[in-house]
Amino acid sequence: MQFLSDNAASVHPAVWEAMRAADNPDAPYDGDAISASLDEKMSTLFGRECAVLWVATGTAANCLALATMVQPHGGVVCHEEAHIEVDEGGAPGFYLHGAKLLLAQGEGAKLTPEGIRAVIDPIRDDVHQVQPHAISITQASEYGRSYRPAEVQAIAALAKERGLGFHMDGARFGNAVAFLDCSAGEAAGPVDALSFGFVKNGGMTAEAIVFFDDEAADIARYRRKRAGHLQSKGRYLAAQIHAMLDGDVWLANARHANAAAAEIAGACGERLMHPVEANELFVRCTEAEREALRGQGFGFYDWGADAARFVTAWNTREEDARALAGAIASL
Amino acid sequence: MQFLSDNAASVHPAVWEAMRAADNPDAPYDGDAISASLDEKMSTLFGRECAVLWVATGTAANCLALATMVQPHGGVVCHEEAHIEVDEGGAPGFYLHGAKLLLAQGEGAKLTPEGIRAVIDPIRDDVHQVQPHAISITQASEYGRSYRPAEVQAIAALAKERGLGFHMDGARFGNAVAFLDCSAGEAAGPVDALSFGFVKNGGMTAEAIVFFDDEAADIARYRRKRAGHLQSKGRYLAAQIHAMLDGDVWLANARHANAAAAEIAGACGERLMHPVEANELFVRCTEAEREALRGQGFGFYDWGADAARFVTAWNTREEDARALAGAIASL
Amino acid sequence: MQFLSDNAASVHPAVWEAMRAADNPDAPYDGDAISASLDEKMSTLFGRECAVLWVATGTAANCLALATMVQPHGGVVCHEEAHIEVDEGGAPGFYLHGAKLLLAQGEGAKLTPEGIRAVIDPIRDDVHQVQPHAISITQASEYGRSYRPAEVQAIAALAKERGLGFHMDGARFGNAVAFLDCSAGEAAGPVDALSFGFVKNGGMTAEAIVFFDDEAADIARYRRKRAGHLQSKGRYLAAQIHAMLDGDVWLANARHANAAAAEIAGACGERLMHPVEANELFVRCTEAEREALRGQGFGFYDWGADAARFVTAWNTREEDARALAGAIASL
Amino acid sequence: MQFLSDNAASVHPAVWEAMRAADNPDAPYDGDAISASLDEKMSTLFGRECAVLWVATGTAANCLALATMVQPHGGVVCHEEAHIEVDEGGAPGFYLHGAKLLLAQGEGAKLTPEGIRAVIDPIRDDVHQVQPHAISITQASEYGRSYRPAEVQAIAALAKERGLGFHMDGARFGNAVAFLDCSAGEAAGPVDALSFGFVKNGGMTAEAIVFFDDEAADIARYRRKRAGHLQSKGRYLAAQIHAMLDGDVWLANARHANAAAAEIAGACGERLMHPVEANELFVRCTEAEREALRGQGFGFYDWGADAARFVTAWNTREEDARALAGAIASL
């Protein structure tokens, strides 16, 4: 009964099937027909023209997207607990050639226009200080909070006002859309680029960078190759993304994971550190309580000394979720 | 009847099978049991201790390996037609933070101690010129030539004498071993790191960097994450490499491809620009001749104005190879 | 009556004289006799062997020093208000190829072992988080506080225990030594490299990087050239440093500036935000009070909304310091 | 009787005088009045609007200029013997974040449209190969050859046609203008940025980057600070440039050096490897002949095994030039 993470779950049958169907030779890299048809499908999903690049990881997706918005002498405003700041091994420093992350605060690892302004307004407009070039937010956030469409719009307005690029890390974008019960386009708002995650949601090795700006996509194609992320058998990655988009598997998977999380959340009451708006739960519990849960066969990570993190996945069994809910309720 | 490249061929059944078998959840990244057991298997193959890191592409493998040997202010001696120089979109400049490729000459895209010395001896030992930090060779070379073990040893001796790192790009390492009819260890010689290619040889999305130096492997692990190449479901990559190593599938596949190339080479006579020592053929033929071949259903790339390149693969059908041989003989 | 900064003051007569004396042609770059004799003089001053590289700015000095200690995938622990973090335009990101500054807290912009541990202890020893490679402190600190020799030793012990490089930004090192009334060697402690500032202390265009590690100095010489900081007429820079060292001009100048600061400090009482341990004063005063002071001819920077910063220099006139002291006392 | 290089010569009296006159405190960095008035003076000289940034070295000037034209994934077309390729310790790799130098050939270290096209035309327009972003030429070239205005225009036309930036390394720009007997504007043609060298021509520590594009200058100001090249007492650098421009000292100095070179050239006859179009001479002579010259007190560098390089300077004495001419004639 694993609730450690969604990032190592099994691969969805539809993904396997699509990969097998891609086994006929085709042009290498992204010259194959499967890769070529991604743009149209994604444009339909988002309701506006976009260009799709597949890559192997969310880290690569985030950094390649940001590299189209940020010059090496600039900075990216992000939350102080953003994945790009705390969990990517310095990848933004590498991909952005030394550009700086400018850390903002905000509840639930979410940025707000106020929080962003608190970081960028004090920056003197002179060469001694690193100037912001872009804003990056995570949808759903690192604490499983989802930005409402109006919240995304407000940040986008600020970005536009200040001439900043706007990136969304959507490692769990599907979970946010499922929670918000809106369209993909509404959940993404007017971002310039979205890292649309599939690996945590039933995929195997393919994430999508969705560029709503052709020029940025062109730059990113060079940068992807230069980063060693242009795989020669790219059709197997493209096939994964198609499989997730076809019949909205991505959304069904996310809804499933969210439902499991909601089930558990219902048993947590005051223990919840953050409202559950995706598929992650941060639950206050003592070391003894965590031991008790582990003793009953539940796997999860400690979250500091006084809490635990539970993550549900596309394939979390309902009975496991119910069991965990029951166990927490009985603590 | 495709002879365009081996880099987009289908995936070997054993690889598919191993990937399916890896579908049970395990620890993320490279913490799973499948990844963990690569070192031992590879050490056995090479007859000396090594540490294995999987990555998605040969470009990433080459650059991460070199990043452990070359400081940003240094240089890498490589052939002027080396893949890292002409076909990786500037990835070495990115991964090595601006270090320089120092271009040497040599027949068949192979380096020799003399060719290397011709590049490094004139470099003044002062800060105005970029100093060499490493040597990189390609086994088999970009023209399908294989370094004899003694040739590798001679370059290794020079590297040691000058205090340089020694890297081998083995995108088609299997084909070289198959041609040389020696052990993997003999074909690699005392290199510090080997990019051991599997994708061109029946794999899907996994290449191995084989480090014969623990400290270098430790650095590379940080650099891999930083480059966005640490995939969360790494077990699917590790499984591919295991499938290739188990029962020496890699060698059988390479032998098959080489045999097909040899079959075709037998019909080429004076047309051959380079001896065929792996699975690539560079064949002199006029535009009219190339048209004639294409008219018969053969796919391949032009190689300049007066030649064609044919590449065989692990799954090239014998009848196709024979047909191509016959067609060339009849030109 | 300027107290804006010491960084734009006039050049000391001894420096002018030494520069004029260097006007005879000599070998270019750092091959001249004047540059060559810096090591010995500086080794005598510090009481241990060192190698000296001149550069044009403190930013270059800091970054070149750190580049010898920090790999691109690593980090530097520094104070959150350190000059390298807030005032160098992202130069550490550039020179360290994307390495990260790991921000610690501490009173008066000074680090302590506790503050450093609070930053580095929570860093998981895995590839997802940037690992510390070095510590950098500023002597005197950005708030004009000087590390006591025992404090430097304590940080050095921690650096050694954790295998970290140890760098000191000594933009106002002379002022610290003057305040501490100890030797240069005691004020620097066992750092691996010191940015020894002269420009703020009567020099024109020359700062010294003092390496107490030959191998690091060798690397830095390549990096200096690569950064465009190896000036062809380097003898004019070396001459400036000699002029400052000969007869301890650096110390006399710093003492003069400190005395002026002390004079002013004596009039500030409760207004002082930080004890004055060098040549900078941070003084609480209202906007009206600042206007009053400016009306009397004093130049200085606002420090936020409720304070002012005054900096004395090697050539601050005693009567100006007395006048400012009187004016502040009369507020 | 030194003809080693112009890069370590004494400083011109007018430069000393201007530096002394700058000794009064003013705003730090480039906020002083002396720095501020450079743009206008230089715009007058070139006959079109430009923005001037001072830096300490030609290497920094070249690299900061190119950094405004070249993305990290792009390349710079330059001559294979260009200073940026062979003598800057890899600085372009550092400043351009791994961008590549694309090496062209051409007589006398001069590029031609044909030579440039021979490099860029074969580059496939795909992500596997580094695409050109800029062209850089050296005026006068590394072999002391000067581009005629029509030659510069022809390269500029090609740059424009291909959408490439156009940079001129003018380490010895003055010598080229003096030889060409044209205006500075004609010698620079429509380049986007010029590294205007003064140090080799009587200056001390100041070179100018002249940007004919405001946006590029704005970027370069950030990059200059980030590279540690924004000196706090910048007025002493600005003063040097003013001194060289006032009364056309730069041109008089260059004419003097050129005249000395011409005097010597007149005695060289068939020995000259390159026409003398600036202040450098490359002269065929045996080792015995070089020894003989050195025996007579002449200082110079060997140029390979069979030649010598002589460089005249702004302060080469006429009698020394005559003496060298006589000595060469008598060999």
C-alpha cells in the first residue's frame, strides 16, 4: 500500500499499447509522424496554437522552457519551495547559464502578485542587481494546491506589465485540472510555456513542453539537442503523450488519483497542513503515529519531524485509499 | 529496404520483455534494484570494476563523461569529424561550460598518437591558449573504422604521459567488438569512461556511461541530475541495458548488423571509401546510380555529391542486404 | 563633505608615484618584474606562502577565488546580505558556471558556525540538492563588522570538517585589520583565498587575490585570462599593490578611515544600527534629519526609509568627520 | 631597441595627464561625468550614434560585444588565426556560454565573403549543427593587414543577408585607420560593435567597446558588471579614452607606429611574408640571422622556425627603426 510518490508508479496500459504501435521504424529524432502530430492535438486541447516538444524529465522541461525567457544575466521569480529551487540539483543554474532564482513567499507554495512584487519591486534597476526576466509557478503547487484560473490571470497580468516571461511547471498539471474542473486552457491561462507532466500520471519517460510562442519553441529545439535531450527514437516518447491525450486518459488518471487523495483527506480533519487540491496530502502526525501506520503496511515519506506526506497515483487502489483513511482516522 | 540509419530501428524483443518486467513499482530515479545491479554485470563484462549510469542519449553520455575530465578552461582533443564536434549541436560547449574541442586529423576519423601530438605539442603552456585536459575517440569511428586494441593502448599511453583523461564514444561499440572479435575490455582498453551505446543496437531509450573511476562516477551523478537526465522511472532504462547484456544480445545484434554490412561490402569493390569494420558503408556512386538504387526501393543518405552512406541494423533482413549487394554490383 | 562611499575616492600619492615608476616597458601581462615580486612581499605580510594575482575589481577577485573551490554543480555558503549575493550582478553565477549561493543568516552580516550549519545540515546528501563546496565570508562585513580571529578560526574548522573551501572577501580587509589591531595573518586566519581590496583604500584599479594554495592559484591564472582580466600592462596594477604594501600604506590609510568613522560614531549613540568596527556607519535618522544633514553639505546614501549610511575613506578630512559628528549630535 | 610588442609600451603623456585630472572624486562605476561624455565624442568620430563602454582588456571587449549577438547555442564565424580563437584562453567559450567559433580561412588572417560562405553554407539548418549567429573580423588583422572599406562593406552585406551580427576586433584599429587614410567610420563600416583598442596605442588600462545599437549596449552593461569589469573608479579609464580621442592622439600615435613599420618594411624586400598595412612585420629570416639581429640589441619574437615578428609602437624611436631597417638590409 504505497503512498510514497506518484513518480515511480507503473505505466498505464494505453501508454504501453501506443509504444508498441510505434515500433515500426520511422524518421529519427522528432521527424517521425507521431511526433509531428502532437502540435495539432495539443492545440485543440488548449484552444490556442502551440508547439510541443517531448523531453524525458520535468527538470529538462522546466529548464528548457525557462531558457527561452531568461538571459544568463537575468533571474526567474519562483516560490522559495519551488521544485526548480529545491529539487532539481541546480539544473536552472546550468540551463540558464548562471541566471538566478529570485525567491518569493506565498501560502501553500503558491505565488501571488503581492508576493512577486515583494521580490521584484525592491530590485534596483541597475547593473549591480540581477533583474527579473520571468516568473515560474507550479500548477498544482509543491503542496498540492491548485491555482484558480483568476489567480493565474492575475500573475499573467503582472508578468505582462513588467515584461516578464511566464512559465508554468505542470508536473501535476492534470491533477490541477481535475481538481479545478475547468479546461486545460483555463488552468494554464496565458502562460508562455507549460511543462505538461505525464510521467507522474501514468506515463513512462515522456513529458511535454508546450510552447504558446513559435519563436520560443524554435530556440528550445536547439537547446534540447544541445542538452542531449533529442532522443533518436523520439517516436516512443511522442506515442506516450498521444496515448495520454487520446480519450483524455491524462484527465481520467488524475481524477482517479485526486479521488483517492480526497478519500484520505476526509479522514484527516485538523491534521491536514494544506487543503487537498490535487493528489498530495501533508498530514500532521507524530513519529509514533507514523510508525503505527507503517506497521500496518503503508509506505510514505516523513515530512519533517511532525508530519507525513502521502501521494496517490493514477493506479492507487480504492481499497488502499480507504484503508489508509481508516487507519488515519483511528490514530 | 531501409539503410538510412540504425538509430531509428525497431526495439529488440528482449528489450520489450525486460521493460514489461520492470513495470512493478520500485524506488524512483536510480534507487531501484534493476539500476543497482548494473555495476556488477558491467564489471564482469569488462573484467574490471566500473560504475554504470544510464542516460537517454549518446550526446548526454559523451558530455557527462567528458565533464568529469575537463575543466571549463580546458579542451578535449577529438577528431575533426567526431560526432561531438559535428553532430551534437554544441552540447560539449554546454556541458563543459565553454571548454574547447581541439580538432585533430586522422584517416577514417580515427585518431593516432601522431595526430594528437600534432595538435597538442604546438600549444604553448601558457594561459593564452586552451590546454588539453582529455582525449576522446569514437569506437567504431564515424566512418565505421574500429580501433585495434593496440591502437587504443597507444593513445591511452599518450593520455597517461600527458595527464589527460581518456574517453571513448561507443555509440557503435558493439559493432566494433563484433568486428574485432575481442572482448569488450580489450576493445575499450584503459579508457576512463566509455559511452556504451545500445539505442542504435536494438535498444529504445537507454545508453550507458561506464566509468572506470568511482570519483568520476560520483561527479557524473550530480551532473546527470543537473542536466535533467535523471529519470524518475529509471528502472525502465536499466532494464533495457540488462536485456542487452543478458545472453550477449548486444553482441549478437552487432554481429548481425556487421554481417549484413560485410555482405554489401563484398559487392562494392573499389567503390568503398573506407574499409568496412562495423555496420556502416560509404560507397562512391553517382547521382544517377543513387537514383537507380532508390528506384529499386533502397533507402539511404547521400554522402556529399559523389557517394552514399548505407547503415545496417540489428534487424536488417538478410535478403535486403543481399538485394542491395546485388543492386550495387549491377550498377 | 562626501561620505557616500570609499569606492570612488582619489588615489593615494604613493600609488601614483609607483605607477609612474612602472612606466618603463617590461614584459607584458604578469611577466614583469613588478608583478613577479608580489608573492614574496605578500607572503611576508601574511607569514605564510602565498601566490598573488592582481585583478581590476573585487567582483572578479571574489569570483575567481571561488572558481577554484566550487564545481559548477556545487554551492557557496554566504550571508544573505553578502556582496556576492546582492551586489555583483550575478557574477558568481557566471564565474562558477551556475553554481548556487546558499544563503545563511547572522547578525551584522557575519556568518557563524551555527548559521552555516543551519544551512548545510538540512541539505540531503543526494543529487537532487545542491551540495556546499565552499564558504565565503566578508572581512569586514557588509555592515562594517569585523570577525575576531577566533571567529574566523571557528568557521575554518567547520569548513575543514566538512571538506569545504574557505574564501574571504576582503574588500575592506585593511579596515578590519586596523580595527582588530592584529596581524594580517591573524585577521585572515587559515582561509584558502583572500580577496584583498585596495581600490577602496587609496588604490586605483588593482585588487589582489591572495591564494594560500599553489594549485588553486594555477587554476585561477587560466581563469583570469579566460575572464579577460589579464591586462597586458599588468605592471601598473602590480605597482599599485606594492605601493600599498610598502611602508604599510594600506594599514595607515585604513586606520585613518576607521578613526574618522569612530569620531562620527561617538556622536551617534543609540542611532547606531551596528557597532562600528571598520569605516562604515549605519545610522538611524528620519528623512527630515537626512535632509537637514544634506542641507549642511554632507553627502551620503539613504539606507532604507529610516537610516543613512556614511562611509569614511583614506582621505576623509578630520574636520569633515568632526563636522559630521557635530551635525549628527545636534539633530 | 624593442620590437617585441606594442602591448607593453609606456603610457602616452596625454593619458597620464588626463588620469591625473580625473583624480577628483566623482560618482563611482560609470556614473561619473567623464564616462558620461564618451558617447558624444565617439559618435562624432564615427559619424553615427554610438554608446561606449570602457573595459580593461581587448579580450573582455571582444567577448562582451559578441555576447550581445550570439546565443549560447550559436556560433561566431572568425578566421582560424583570429585572436579570439588562438589567444584569448577560451574567453569566448566563457562569455558566450559555450557558443562555438566557426573557423574560416583567408589570406593574411582576413575574412572574405567567399571564405565565410565556405564555412556557413555547408551547415545544415537543423538542430544537430551549431548555427552561425555572428561574424567577427580583426581590423587590422592578426598579420597586420587592413580591410579596405569596400571589403568591410561586402562582409557587412553578407552578415545582413544572413541575419548575422557583425563585430570588429579593433585592437589595432588606429593603425588600420592610419594606413587606410580614411575616417574611423569608413574603416569600421556598418559593424554592430567595435572593440576599439587603446592600450596597444599609448593607453594604460582602458579599451572601448563601441556599440552602434543601443539595445546591445544595454545588455552589455549588465554583462560587464557580471564579468567583474565594471570598475568603481571608472573615471580613470574614461579619462584615458578621452585623452586618446582629444586632438586625435590615437591617430597620431598609430601613424607614428605605422611609419616606423614602413621604414623597416622598406628594407625587407622579399623577406616580407605579408604586406605591411599597420605596425606589424612578419619577416623571413634564419635562426642565424635572428641571432645576429639580437646580437645587435634588437628585441623581437620568433615566428615559427623561419621568421621573426617585429611590432612597432607609438613611441618607437625613429633611430631604432632606421637601425633595424639597416640591420635587416645588411643580413
